[in-house]
Amino acid sequence: MKITTKGTLRLAQIRRAYFDIVANLLEVLSQEPCAKTKLASKANLDTRATHRYLNLIVRSKLVAADDGTSLLRITAKGKDFLDEYRRLLMYLEA
């Protein structure tokens, strides 16, 4: 399928970057639970962008905050998302 309009191409590029950022945050959390500031640093995002993405992935139950601590942890649903994301990347790279 060929994308013909600039608007559609731009939207596709933005979408891909969006999912890449979500996957990057999940990848960091899959290695170790961490606080927002450390997550932002490891994912190379500013704190405002990290906060915006965290709101989404927490609402989607891909990430959960530990009770009593400020540590964020990837959930089983988040691991499933990350596995599917990696699988899709393999199709694109082939």
C-alpha cells in the first residue's frame, strides 16, 4: 500500500515514534523498577514528556506504581505489549 498524501505520511511517522517511546519506557522498566526521574533519564525524555506518556501507560495498565514507594513497575500486560511490539518490528525489518 502506498501512502500518497503528506498528511497521512506524517501521521504514520508520528504514530510510529509514539509507539517507539512507549516501548522504550516499557523496556527500561522491564530491566528494573524505577522512579519517574530515573525513568526519564534512562529513556532520554524530558520530565514533561515522561509524565505525559506515563499517564497513558498507567491508565492502560501497562505500568503500575508500587504501593508505599514511588517505584514504577511493568505489568504482565505491559510485558505482553512489549513482546508484540518486538514481534512487529521483526516484520518491518525483514
